[in-house]
Amino acid sequence: MTDDRVDLAITGAHFWREETPRDLFVRDGRFVPSPSGGTAAAANTIDAGGRLCVAGFLEPHIHLDKAQINDDVRPNRSGTLDEAIEIIWARKRAYTVEEITARAIRTIRTAVAHGVTRFRSHVDVDSIGGLRPLEGVVEARERTRDIADIQIVAFPQEGIFKDKGTDDLMWQAMEAGADLVGGMPFNENSPADSARHIALAFEIAKHHDADIDMHVDETDDPDAKTLEILAEQTMEHGWHGRVTAGHTCALAGYEEDYANRVIGLVRDAGIHMIVNPATNLILQGRGDA
Ligand SMILES: [Zn+2]
């Protein structure tokens, strides 16, 4: 108990598995113990009316550079990821840093209003948009610093070796504000290039002491086997617990023996999985009978 005034009291907040609602007190943007004057010591009061009180939600996989472009692109007629990527190429050529920042801020504010306080955003790094998506989202992060914590992943959507110049851009992105090294290793011309793609990501990550978060095997094609390579390289480099694999849809198409082996490697490497059902329940499985 303290005698200090507080900035805000939130009364009647319902905590998970607790019978009696509680009052919460905030000073200088942080929760503090109840002042001796109780709610009377608060400059402002919000009555939570018994509503559930939880920690801020976390959005682990968003693309703030591509958010809210639906109104200015043509529809995705096949409903596939391939066509979605084709559509984005045209839109990406027209990107400006300012409009990316504006869309990203609008998206961040909407998510915050729904309780999300932490974001991990991929941003495209490629020869089409260059570093504009990164610059736009870095600026949005700066302008929303008071309400949101945002990590940025440098994401080579078009491949690294398939898209000439992207290897240099990936290094530059890490100097220009990206926190994590991204990847899309299946989007290369050969399994050997997929392995080089992952190897380069580790080289950059080790140079910057950064974590890795890749888009992995986002396809029904059971020949997409880059999750296995990612797990093996994670262990070789000792990056246990610092690597995330997103999507990993091809796992569902593997023969059971191979799937079990890959799942075992993923466990041994301590790889985090973010499977994005909201995206892949729509985009995948369209070729199935
Ligand atoms: Zn993604």
C-alpha cells in the first residue's frame, strides 16, 4: 500500500478462475499496488464491469506491408497461394513508403483495439519492392511505439538466389531495422539452392546474433522438404530455440515415416511452429479430390 496518487484505476476486472473481481491501478504506464486511498486516489477510473482481464494478445505472423490492399487489387480467382503472389507483384511495384506506413499503422491500431499488443511482422525483401516495405513498416513501428511492440522479419518472398540481388538486400535489411532473418527456401530452383538459401540465412543471423523465422514448405507438394534441411542446419549451427518455421503445410502430404522423422528433427532442434490456420485452411488443399 502506498499513499501516492495513481493515473488510472480499472475497477471490477474479472481474472481467469477467480470468483471476486479486482481493481487495478496504473501509474506512469505501469501496474502498481493499490494506493491507500483506493480508487479515490485515481485521476481517472474505468469500470470494467466484471469483464475478463487478460494479458495482451500476441500476433506471431502478420504482413503489415501487405495489409489492407484488398480494395486495390484484382480478385484471386484460383484461390491459390501462387495466384495471390502474382497479384501482389503488380501491387508491390506501385508501393510507396508513405502508403505502406499508413496501411501498417491502420492495421496496428485495429489490432490493438482488439487486444493485441505484440506483433511479429514479415516484410517483403526482393527486387520488386526493394527495401520500401521494410522502410514503411519501420516507420509505422516508430509511430506506434507507445501502444505496440513490433518485431520485423526480413522476408525474401521471391527466393534469394532465384531473385537476383536479394542476397545483398537481405544483408541491407538487417542494417535498416529488421530484427529477424526470414526465408522462403522452397521458392528456389533446386533443392541445392534451397539449402544455400537456408545457409545464407544462418550466416546473416549469426553475424547479427538474430533469430530466424521462415515461411517453410507452404504447399501441398510432398516433394517440398526444406523443413528437414532447416532442422538439420539449426542443430549444426547450435541455433536451438531461436528458429521458427511458419506454415509447414507439406508435412500433411508426406508419407508417415518421413513425416515422423521430420517432426523428430524439429523437436530436437527446438524449432517453434506457427502454422497459420487462418491462411492455410483457405489456400491449401485445393488440388485434392
Ligand atoms: Zn506469411
